[in-house]
Amino acid sequence: MTVKIILAGPRGKMGSEAIKMIQQEKNFDLIACIDRKNKDVLPEFPVERVPVYYDAAKCFAEVDADIYVDLTIPEVGFPYTKLALEHKLQAVVGTSGFSEQQIKELTSIANRQKTGCIIAPNFALGAVLMMLFSKMAATYFPDVEIIEKHHDNKVDAPSGTATKTVEMIQQTRESKTQGHPDEYEMIEGARGANDDGIRIHSMRLPGLVAHQEVVFGSKSQLLTIQHDSFHRESFMEGLKLAIEEVQSLETLVYGLENVMDLS
Amino acid sequence: MTVKIILAGPRGKMGSEAIKMIQQEKNFDLIACIDRKNKDVLPEFPVERVPVYYDAAKCFAEVDADIYVDLTIPEVGFPYTKLALEHKLQAVVGTSGFSEQQIKELTSIANRQKTGCIIAPNFALGAVLMMLFSKMAATYFPDVEIIEKHHDNKVDAPSGTATKTVEMIQQTRESKTQGHPDEYEMIEGARGANDDGIRIHSMRLPGLVAHQEVVFGSKSQLLTIQHDSFHRESFMEGLKLAIEEVQSLETLVYGLENVMDLS
Amino acid sequence: MTVKIILAGPRGKMGSEAIKMIQQEKNFDLIACIDRKNKDVLPEFPVERVPVYYDAAKCFAEVDADIYVDLTIPEVGFPYTKLALEHKLQAVVGTSGFSEQQIKELTSIANRQKTGCIIAPNFALGAVLMMLFSKMAATYFPDVEIIEKHHDNKVDAPSGTATKTVEMIQQTRESKTQGHPDEYEMIEGARGANDDGIRIHSMRLPGLVAHQEVVFGSKSQLLTIQHDSFHRESFMEGLKLAIEEVQSLETLVYGLENVMDLS
Amino acid sequence: MTVKIILAGPRGKMGSEAIKMIQQEKNFDLIACIDRKNKDVLPEFPVERVPVYYDAAKCFAEVDADIYVDLTIPEVGFPYTKLALEHKLQAVVGTSGFSEQQIKELTSIANRQKTGCIIAPNFALGAVLMMLFSKMAATYFPDVEIIEKHHDNKVDAPSGTATKTVEMIQQTRESKTQGHPDEYEMIEGARGANDDGIRIHSMRLPGLVAHQEVVFGSKSQLLTIQHDSFHRESFMEGLKLAIEEVQSLETLVYGLENVMDLS
């Protein structure tokens, strides 16, 4: 059976990859787009014969879809997703930018409407697993450091994935001071960023894309979990999974790991 | 409260490390050893004032212990463990060498006696987690290869950990052919060992100790799980955990991952 | 001063990258292309206002250039390069496909004409250095294995770079048998391809691009030289270097490492 | 022919490894030790039948040796080495602690006496090559970062090898600012230590021994040179090499790379 999809944010980097993926999947059918900056179907738009709506409400009212996919920015995605759930449209939202209050509000609408919703801060399945495994490992390996490596066009350090990984690890890691109690830096910054005792090191070089290693150390052994992403195409497997899994939900799930089969 | 321990196999590589660990742990008390080759306490034995029994039955009858730790070989370990469980002694056994039939038999004794028993094919927590994570990842990353690296004194290839990892992966991985359908080797062996479609590569060099990388590949992303073990001291954290966890068991558990807290 | 360039093979993968690079470099000026399949300037051709010749001889006769860059196939590149050298055009040729006899012939023309020529089997500077460093290291680290990792569309194994690396290593490595004398494979192929005693392991997975690790092992230490190439754009730095270096040559040089400043 | 060796510093970590190595080598013969804290041959000393001198001058006067090996501390090593060279004893000195002035003075004595002397700040051949290759690569790869990883008993960061590597790289690398001009740290230290624009990241974890990766990045490619040292035994190959090479010298050479055959 074909899944009829409305996509918001079709011109963005993620959105344009998503269009490619949806068109390649036999069971997925892109039936409309929502684009704030387009009032109508534009001739140069890569998706032929798919209507592009300027007005989300109008789109949800007129188009008979199964799933709403939101790849916009948080300010736009929040009202759109609310509207979609009110229309009993199952929703997949790719964002890490919603506040706790917003997630609470969406959860209550999803529950009331018995309509599935998945909010995914990260669609790269490998990154999701890296963070989940790191959380699991930290119970037994409380000594851990993170190296994240990105191209030198990235201005901020450390990466969002690195700080998110620390948050995940904190859920299981017994709080402790790492390193030698008397350690000192001959050159400032050598020991990296100190995030709750966990050191994060940010490498920035041309040639790098997006990589992270989480290194756990214990007596005479190391456990390393590494993710390399070479292109945003790597997010598409996760988006596909979310579209498939949201169909059997009647509530809101935050984080892709919570709909994955991890037996 | 102190845990009173009987150790079998005190002269082996694992056994001698275990003695060091037990003596360092405040809550652990080594109260007897069993050693097939010693008839009595020998003066040169490193463990002073700990009686060494030649006869396991005599040891279990005379010594009031909490836990029996078996670090012998399978042929010796099986009858000893049976005897320990019959004496209602909780048992921790480090071996990958028991047959299914033997495990069944020990399970039925453990259940009848309501006595905990942990059989651990691998005490390195990092290796146990590497295998568990590999099993979990393979659901979503069915394309996977393994590189295992050992010192050049190792005669067999691939390593037991590598083939065990493949077994774990098979539990979740959808069967598939990997690589290009027309791939060919210009030099025989280039593509490694083919274990159910999963390629294993065995590197042997001086300087290496014991290392394994499990590499999962998908569109534009890689997930790598790596374990490095530099010394058999790395097994002691796992042995300690098993000694702690077996105390709350009334049955037999096979594999350390099944007593670990993996939330 | 601007370097005037004729490029043969403009529609190929390397050729189209080269056009981008030449157009971005201030000092480089693309003044003509040679393309066997085009008889004239074609309107759809990406390079506007650059004449495309079908006939190489005609091109060399009519166009006043400094450098001839050949990114065709060996069968085409050999006669074209001969012709270019006869016209006293300095030549940069990207191929690993010329025979020893052909290289000898081109060398003698280059010497006679006092015209520089660089033949580069590999333009990726990182790969060239990896091979050179491997050759240098092997004097002191005769125990070495290679892991090369490519996408799963590659049909042949091991890669040309891996076998070329072995050739380089053989120039300095004292012949020896590696591994344990009694080593055996439980599953055939585990120990990889045996190329003069050096083991090569070929990994093929989706997500991989083109990677190679050369691992040298010695007592309690490892030295690893690794190259990762994510796109053929990585060849352009080397091509640029060759175009710059060929201008001060009056002979033929084979291999980019031989014009590099390696102090 | 057997090389007769006097060793100073026999009780140190390096010294005791050196004794093992010298005794294993057929061509090497340990004929005396110099030890400031021993006045005479001590019964508990591991080297049986080798006289241990308290007084270096007396040792050089009485003992007919070929080579003097200094594995003491700089304050002791400098006067001892001077004395050795005055006695026309070829000297191998393992230290990074001599001042420029001291090296100059030793050089002039060596030249006057026509007696070889090798001063090696690092005997690990793999580390020496890593630094040399890094210097060579930096001509073409000016964007570089260093990750050095050590056990968590190390108090200082970055490591001496890391800062030495930067010094080597500076000899060839065109000075440049790395990273994005607008880059900023969300958590201080994320981008590591800034050593002349080159970032150094120091990881400290139990389980680690002594490791360093030098990562060079360029458009769509990476070149990584990595050294792993698991035990100070790894220094012995380099010491052996120095003992062999010093015999054909009539001057002082600083740095093992300068006596290595790097064709």
C-alpha cells in the first residue's frame, strides 16, 4: 500500500534529499509540498506535477495524505506540526530545536487525536546508535572522552552531536573526576572542553566531513564507538524508518532510538 | 560483607590475575584454591596462608565458602562446577568450551538447587559490549565486515571473538549477499574469510596485542565498534562483576551481557 | 604569468574536475580541449568559448600553448603525448597504463626535445606520500600488512594502490616470512591476500569511498600510515603541482613523488 | 665481532630494558655499569659478574670498552658523556634534556677526538619516523592537527612528542591560520591547544598507553600518521640501531633520523 506524503521544507538541504528518497521508494508517494516562499507550483521546482502550497492549513484541508514530514526550521515546524496533528495526520519532524514545553504540547495533541508523531533530533541511524551505545557502555566504562571531527567550515565547537552524546552518557555514568588529579596544561586547551568531567576534542580540517569517536577506557582495555557521515544522504534511511514506524503509533515519540527494534 | 571465594586454576594466566584482583578487593576473601597438580599447600605458592586442595570434593566439604570461581579447562571445570552447585555453592565459570548438553545439565542442577551460576565465554566487558552492540546494529546495518588484529604468535585465524561476533550478528541481520555481485580477487584471499556472507580479515603483526573492529556500512555513513585489549588484566572487571551478580541469582546465566545493566 | 593549457579528455571524470580546477586557478588558462568524440565546439559543452579539437595534431599546430594535460586512456594518451613532446609542449599525463617500452620512448623524445614531461600514476598527494613513507618505513619495519577499504561497487580486489604500495615496500624491505610459521586458517581467506609475504585485506562496504591503512608492527609498537580519499577532487592538488613543476623540467619524470620537495 | 659496552643508569626504566636487550644480542657484550648510587658490585644487582662503578672516570680508565651508553638524567649524562668522548669512547645518549650550548660543546669534543656520538631524544623508531614523515607531509598539507593519547597517570599535556612534532612540522609548513576565521568555542578548550596555529588534543584515559595521530587534511582527502607504543621495550630497536651506527661515525649526530637509511 502506498503512503501519501506531504513534505514541508522542500527547498532545504534535507528537504531536497528527502524528495529524492521519496521518489525512489515504491511505497512512498509525494502528493504535496508546503513552502512558505512559494505561492504556487513554480516551473523551476524539481518536483513536477506536485502542488506546492504556501498555506499549510489550506494544504492539510485540501490534500488527502497519510503522513506529514516536516523538514523546516523550529519556528515554522511547531505550528505546522500542531496543525497536522489536529488534522489527524501522522507527523515525522526532523528537529532538535523544540522546547520541552512545545514537545509537551505536541504530545498532548497526539494523544488526544490518537495520532502518531515522531520527533527526531538526528536521522542518521549510525549516530543514533553511537549515542545509544555510549549511554549503555558508560555504566561500566565511566572514563570516556569524545573526539569529533568536522570540515573547517564549521564555526562552532563542540558539535551538537558531541554535547548530546554527553547528555546521553550522563544518564548512566556515575559522576566522577577523570584524568590525573594533578594534571595541568602546558598549553591552554590541550585537554579539550570539559563537559561535566568528560573531555570533548573538536578537530576542524579540510577533507573532513562529519565524524565522531567516543572512546571508553578501563584497565588495559578500550572500547571505541565511531560514526562517520559523508553526506546528508545518510539521514534518509532514518527518515524512511520514521515514516514506516509512525504509522503504527498513536502517541508522540521523541528520538529515533525509541522506535528502533534493538533486541 | 565479605564474599568467601574458592578458586580453581590458580596457576593459570587467568587464575594468577584473579588472585591479584581478589586480594585487592576489600569485600573479596580468597579462602581456598583447588589445584590438580598440588596435593597440599606448597611453600613456593604465591598465595600465603591459603590452603590449596588437590581434591575438589574434599575442598567443598571442608571449606565454608560463598562462591566458587572456575578458571580451569573445560574437562576439569565441568565436573568441578557440578560438584560446587551440588554443594549449593554459587559458581562463576570462565569458559567457552562447554557443550550445549553440559550447559543444559548444569542449568538443571542450578535450578534444582536454587543456586546461581554464571558461565562467561569472555570476561572482557568491552568485548562483551562490542558483540552486543554489533548484534543490535545489524538490524539496521546488514552490511558489515570484521577486522581482528593480534600479535604474530597467534596461530589460528580468524579469532574466536570474530566468529562469535558473527554468530551474534546473525541473530538480527537479515541474510544478504554483500559486496558487488561480480567481485573477484586478483590475489586469492584479498576479500578475507567468508563467514555467512560476512567478511573477516585477520591481521597478525608483532606489536599488536588483541584488537577487533566491526565496521557497518550504509549509504554515506559508517558505524564502527572497536575493542582493544592490551593485557589479560582487562578480564578482571568482568570477573568481579560476575562474582557480584551471581549472588542474587537462583539459576544459570550464560554470557556476561545477560547480567549486565544495559538500560 | 599565465600558463596556457590544452586538455585532452575533458568529458571524463578526471577531465571534468580538471576543467573546474583550471578555471579556478588565476594563473592557469584553458585555451583548448582535445576530444576524440567531438568534431567541433559543441554548444552543450561546459567550457564556453574554448575550442574543442577532434584532431590532436591540428590542435598542437594551431594553438599556442605552454602545457599539454592528458587525462585520456593509455591507448589515446601515448600517441597524443608523443605528438605534444614533438611540438615542444610540456606534458602532464595522468595514467598508470603505459608500458615500460612506452615510457622509454617518451623519455627519449623528452630528452631530445629538452621538454619536460611528468607521468603520474596517481595524482592524490596523500596517496603518493603514503606509498613513499611506506617504502621508507619498511627498512626498519619489515613486518607490514595493508587494509584497503572501498565502496561495494568496486569489483576487483586488492586495489591497484595496495599492490603498488607492496611494490614500493619491496624496494627497501628485507624479504621475510611474516606471521607465525605454523599459522592456519579456520576459514579460508582470513589472513588475506599474500603478496610476497605481505598480507592485503580488502574491505568492501556501502558508505566507504577509498581508504587505505598500511600498518607496520614491531616489538611493542605500531606505525600506521593511512590515506582517505572522499572524492576525485582530491586529485586536483596533485595535478596543479605537476603543471607547476613540469615547467622547470627538461626531461621525463615518472611519479609525482619525484618532483615533490621532500626535505 | 663483539661490541663491548659500558652502560650508565642501569637501574632506571630504560636502563633495565637496555640490559635485557644487550644480553639478548649476540654481538653486544655488557662489560661494566656506572651507577652513582652503588659503590661496588651489589649482590642483588640483576647483572651478574658485571662490575658496577660508582666513579665514571675510574670506569673509563680501567675498562676497555667500545661504546658508552648513557641512560641517566641530563645533569649526570653531560659530564659522563664528555668524559667518555675524552677517552675516545663512542657514545650513545638517550636524552632530550641537553641545552644547545651543551650539544655544541659535545660536538666540538667529538670532532676533535674523531669519535662518534649519537644523542637521541627518542629511541622509538616509529615515533621518529612519524615526526619525520609529518615534517615531509606538511609542505603539501599545511592544515594539520594532532591527537595524542596517554594513560591517565600522565600529568602534563600536551606530550613532549606532540610539541616536538609541531617543531618538526614548522620547518616545512608555510605559516597559516587554520580553521574557520569566525570559529568559536561553546565550551572553552574544545578546539585544543593552539601551538603556532596547529591544534593539539590530549586524551587521558585508563587503558591507553602512549599513542599519537597526526592528521593532515586537504580537499577531499586525509593523510594520517599514527604511532602506538605499548611498552618501553619499543625503544630498544632504536637503541640497538644507535649502537650499530655510532661505530662508523667520527662526529656527533643529533636525532636518530639522521643516522637512519631513508632511501
